[in-house]
Amino acid sequence: MASKSSSDPITTILRDSKTIAVVGLSSNPSRPSNEVAAYLQSAGYHIIPVNPNESEVLGAKSYARLEDIPEKVDIVDVFRRPEDVPPVADSAIAIGAKVLWLQLGITNATAAEKARAAGLTVVEDACMLIEHKKRRPL
């Protein structure tokens, strides 16, 4: 059965996903990664910080790498420079994530193509907070 929002893949992603690994999540509340993750957490998503320089962010244990996360991840949300995206895309593929989401201002054609070829949905240059607010309620 097709949903009424099947023509909008972002709505489908946001509605059907529950667990988001945020790569580059900072404990500094003034950083965009922290603001976006805190918002998504308040909207009911399970946030998993991925940052080797943090031990805990937003009350959740931080992991050094995606491969260290002991549970299933739906979305890998990336707050890293475009040139740092390819190894993150490789890790997202390796852990079986469904979506590679590159935040506002982040694009990497090589990484996006590789992720798509591996069956992931890729969103580039888009903020999850903004996209979620546009579509409330989901």
C-alpha cells in the first residue's frame, strides 16, 4: 500500500526512521550539530553520537566510529566537511544504514554515488531540523 507521502522521499525517511547516528555531533550547545540533534531527540528520534572526541552528548554514549555502534542505525546524519564524507559513506554502507544524510552545505558526489549504488537513500545539502519542521506533523 502506497502512502500519501510516497512522492516525498524526505517525509518517508523522517516518518519511517527511528535511530539516527549523528557523525560529528558536538557537546557544545552553540554548534549546529548539537542544536539539530537536540531538536531531533525532542521530536522522538533515538540519537547516537559519533565523535571520537566526545564520551557523551545529549545524555547518550558517544562512539568513535559508526562500526562501534551496537544497534541498528536507520540514518547516518553527517556534520563533517565534504572531503571527509567518503569514509563515512563507506561506514554507513558497512553497518547497513538505510539513509546517508549530508547536512546543509555538505555534498560529495563520489560518496553519494557509492552509497546509492549500495542501496542507500542519499540526501545532500539539507538540514534534518528544517526538513522535519516543514513536514510536521509527519
